[in-house]
Amino acid sequence: MSAPVLRPYQLDLVSKVEASASRSVLMVSATGSGKTTVYEALARRETARGGRVVILADREELVRQAHDRIGGTVIMGSYRPTPDVARPEAPGVTIASVATLARRSEAPDATLVFCDEAHLYAASSFRRVAEAYRGSGAKLVGGTATPARLDGQGLGLLFDEVVQGPSAEELIRDGWLVPVDHRAPSGPWWESVKLSGGDFDTAGLEAASSAVLRDVAGRWQDLGGESRPTLVFAATKAHAAKLADEFSALLFLHGLPPAEVVTDDTPAAVRRSVRDRIQSGALRCVVTVGVLGTGFDAPAISCIVMARPTLSWALYLQQGGRGLRTAPGKTDLLLVDCAGNSLRHGLLTKPFEVNLEGLTRKHRRAVAGLTTCRRCFRVYEWTLPACPACGAAKPRGAERKVREVDGQLIELTGAQQWAERAAAGAQVRKLAAWIREGEEKGWKPAAPMARFRGTFSRWATRDEIEQAKRLARASA
Ligand SMILES: [Zn+2]
């Protein structure tokens, strides 16, 4: 192993982890802060003292990435890494797929064990592997950017102590990550989707999203997304395929290659090729269903499109975090949030306080106080006097509303209420256009309302119909 060059905060994390007397430490550090570099430094020091290190990773990409960086022995199913002279020698280091170890009765000895993506280790089979190491006397070090399981359960069962790295906000201030330009240009098309398993039902999202496929791609283009390497998060594979068609149609107009879809069906070699091509600029847009949520390392990505609404704050951070890394020529991340996630969870870079029992309470408090610019859809803190992107005046009417969804309180900010009203307004304008078209073409009187139902998956209210008729008359 050649010595890694540590940033000041990474050096600080290394000393904090080493100084901790706890048997298991959870290291919390923002996405893009370079956790692998910290593991590498800790591993070098441990092996120099004669210790043995095991690095656990939950997926093939992470095993490969860690092996390319750190070297050592690999345990992953039937996989055998090809001998590579460029790869560092690392005696005493093993990099293992945690799923492979969970299926075996024996695991390599260790004095120091890393659990990458530690939030996944509340799952029983992963937890058994980690607990066995803890029980054997090894020191367990978990690393995560999102110290909550996707279902919100804390990690207190496995870890005794938290070592906290800098927040994304601090990393941006010091130039280690890029700032985020949040835009929320799409209305609440997910509103009618039922919840299942604590989040939006994905099949329901797929159905509801059919009305806004073109809108999502259009908003991305309106905001200049086509000039940026872009990663789009969809709800399902079918949704991803349809979105890719819409994005490809716009990319074609700009003379750019079509969007590509990557799901868990995509072979690892193709995934790597997609990553390399988006990184080199040969590919402009990738649509995925969360398989890239962790471990997809393409720092060039400077635009994230969220087309999958989620109640999971961790999922939101993981997806948005894919665009925070710095790269040559990259000045910021454009977050095109067509899923209401920024208003639901707060700004991507908002600092949070870590608590091993879960973070819902503090986190929920942080969500209040955002607003969306009516002119440019920028999401910003309510305390600012005007939109920081275009200077437009702050929208009025920010009285707070709290709604309970499946036992979880969702705070509606003034901006979200506004976004809902704005979306309803756009639907009324659409209805007015159909009423006019119907009159011109001699449709049956109910036909515009049926079309409204077919497009927006709900019937127009009496008020909306009255309003649409007035609009239709006014423009006739
Ligand atoms: Zn604005």
C-alpha cells in the first residue's frame, strides 16, 4: 500500500477512531468525504502494528473499489481478482463481500473490521457477521453518510459510540464538495399514491408518474440539465425505461447520445462501462432505480434528477450525495427535484445531529422553513429575503401545516403548499385548453373532464371546472 494523502478532517477521523476506547465505533462522514481513504489509513496503521484487517462491503462494486485502492485478499463468491501489477500489495488485509461471509461458517481472523455502508448492518445476516467479529474481540468500525436505516431504525444495537466527521456544509465551505442548487419544478403528482412498507408504493408511483414523464425531462432541459452529466433516479424499471425515452428524445435534439438505463439486472461490466462513459463525457444521461444509490463513483455527475418521491431521508441523501464530489470544471450540483424530496427532507447539505437511536425528531424540525421560488423553482431557506438564484420576491402565505401520513408526520412548508396550488393551477389551465379544443372540434361536453381524469388520475373539482370554463371563455 502506498501512503494515502489525508485531508485534515480525514486525519482527524483517523485519530478519533484510534483514540476511542469503544469496541465498536460508527464513523459518520458525508457522502464524497472519502471514507475509503480513512479505512486505508487505519488499515495501514493496524497492519504495521502486526494486526489483521477485514474490510466488509455489501456489493461487488464496493469490494472492487476497495481492492483497487487498498489491495489485499478478496473474498467474494467465486470471484478471483485478476493479478494486476499496478495493484498495491497489502499483507494482512482482506476485503470481503459481507453476503459471502454470511453464507460461510468461517470468517478470516481480524483485529480491526470495517463495515462499509454501516446503515445496512441492522439487517440480520449482515449483523450476524459484524457481531461475530465484535464478539471475537476485534474492533468494529462502521462507516456511513446516513446513520439511519432506510426504515429509520437506529444503529445503537451494533455500535457503542459515534465519531462524527464534518457536515456536507462544512466540506462545501472548505472546497471538498460542490454546493447544491436545489430546484423543485414539479407539482405533487405523487399525492394520490398509497404508502406501503413505510414509503410510497413503487407500483403506485409508476402509474401516477405516467402523466409527468415528459414534464420531468422538460424541466431538466428548462434548467439547462442537458449541458451536465446527469443521473436520474426512477421508481421502477418500467418507469426508468419510459423516462430514458423522454430524456433521449431531448438529448437527440441537442445532438447527444441517448440516455442509458442501469438496474440491478445490468451486468457489472456494463455498469462499469456506463460509469466510465459518463465520467469521460461520452454519455450524458443515466437513468437508474437506486442501484447506483451507493458505490457508483462518477464525480463528473453535476446534475441529479429525482423522479422518485421517497419518505426515506437516508435514500434522499444517498441519491443526492452522488453528485457532491468535486471534478475538473464542475462548480456545483444541479438538483432537479421532481419528487418533492427536498421540501420533504430539507436541503441535501443541512447538518444533522447523530443519534444511535434514530434521528427522526431533530431531522423533522430541520425540514421547516424552506420555500420555492415561483419564477425559477429554486428551493431556499425561508429566512432569506428573496430568491438567491433569480432575486424574485419570496412567495407569500407560508403558514405551516402538518399532515400525518401512515403514522409519520409530514410537515408541509409554505413552499410545498404553494407547489401544490401551482400544480393544481397548471391542471386547470390544461382543462381550459381541452374545453376550448372540445368546443372547436365538437367533442361531447364531458370529454374534457374525462381527459382530465385520464391525465391526472383524479376528477376535476366543481370549482376547478368553473375556473377552467372562465379561462376558456377569456381566451376564446
Ligand atoms: Zn428564483
